[in-house]
Amino acid sequence: MVGPGIVEVQMLKQLMKKFRLIECTVVEPSGEQITSYKNLVEEQKDALNGVTFDWRQETIQEFCKANADGSKKFHFVSAIHSCYFIAKQDLDFYLNTLCEWTKGKILIMLGAETGCFNRLEKKFFGSTHPSKMLPRENSIRESFQSLGVSYETKVIPGECDITSCFESDSRVGKLLLDFLLQRVGCRDDGPPELLKVIKEFLKTEGISHIRNGRIYAAVPTHVIVASTSYGA
Ligand SMILES: C[S@@+](CC[C@H](N)C(=O)[O-])C[C@H]1O[C@@H](n2cnc3c(N)ncnc32)[C@H](O)[C@@H]1O
């Protein structure tokens, strides 16, 4: 669960200070992201000497199902900003599987409820929107609680430059609005009135702030670290 691997390579370098040999299983459904990660590993091969990679182009759900025989064992599992597309009702099963396989730590990081993106979603997306079915930080905590797994949590601050959302000819702004509203082409084809209200919302105090003439949305991250001992 990795994306292009930028954060993960940094983590591997830190782990290498303590462990000389590391076996790293990369579970990522996007071929494009795996290629980026592989390129990064190639660029930094000297620094990563001692790490062997097992590339799996699949979702974590597919990975858990394909290895249901329980032969997988890990000391550390990370899912950084990649736990968004698992249906809430499936969460217990996948977290349980990961806990069964891990004797060590499971690190999950995801956008905090108080952040701009989540608050935008809460305010403007209907109750039947697919995003409402996705897990949030509280669903993950509840899952760990029901599994009897101990965990620690922390919220770390973050921000995202959303100035381009207000620049009518910006390509980045168009893509960022598509991402925020989860609809392709919303700037050019969406209802102009709704877009106006959303842009006003994005400028609301507490949602964003202006610094040096640029607009930054608050996007704090929730960090959850669970300690596991093959399920316990
Ligand atoms: C925002 S990127 C995270 C990148 C990186 N971890 C970081 O924080 O910079 C999210 C990645 O999670 C992957 N992803 C989404 N759903 C997933 C799932 N169910 N199983 C595994 N990976 C998933 C996506 O393909 C994407 O590459």
C-alpha cells in the first residue's frame, strides 16, 4: 500500500540503520505507481543495498485473500494515505488478517476528520455518496479495539496549497478541484453556483489560511500505530 514509494523509501532508510537485511513486500494495485517506486529504488540502490523487494500489483484485499493460508509473516506494515478504498464492512477482516501476520507494528496514516478535504466531503457530498462508505480514523480504531489490539494515535499537522483552485485557467487547479469534488470536469461542466459555494467554503477561516499571497488548506493526518504479536 504505497503509491510511488517516496515516503516508504525514507522509512526503509531509517529501518536500515537498525536492520542490515530487510525483505519488503510492496502491495500496490497501480502499475504506474509500482514503476515509479521501482525507478526510485533503482536511483537509490546503493542506499538500499540490503533490501529485497517482492512486488505485488494488487490491492491489500486481494493480497490478504491470496495469502489466506497464513504463511505470510511481517514485523512492520505501513499503509500511509492508502487505506481509503476498503469498504467499512470489510475493514475488520483485513485488519485482523494483518494483525495475524504481524509481530511488531502496523502504521496507518489517513486524513483527519478535521481537515479541509473531509469537512468538504461532509458538507457537500450526499449520504449515499460512495466516499461515505469508506473507513475513517474512528472505524480503524474501532476495528483494533474489537480485535483487542493495542494502539496509539496522534494527529500531525499538514497543509495543501489550493491557490490554483481559484485560478480559472490553471490545469493544476482543474485537476485539484476534480480530486476534491471527486468528479472529473467539475470546473468546466459542473453547476457554476455550486462551484461558487464550494470555492467560498474553501476560503472559510479554519478550512484554509492565506500566507504570502497563497491559500493553504489545513490537511492534518491521523497516525495510528498498533502493536501486534501475531493477532494479540
Ligand atoms: C495517496 S497514494 C499514497 C502514497 C504514499 N504512501 C505517500 O503517502 O506518499 C495512495 C496509494 O494507495 C494505493 N491504494 C489505494 N487503495 C488501495 C488498496 N485497497 N490496497 C492497496 N493499495 C491501495 C493507490 O493505488 C495509491 O497508489
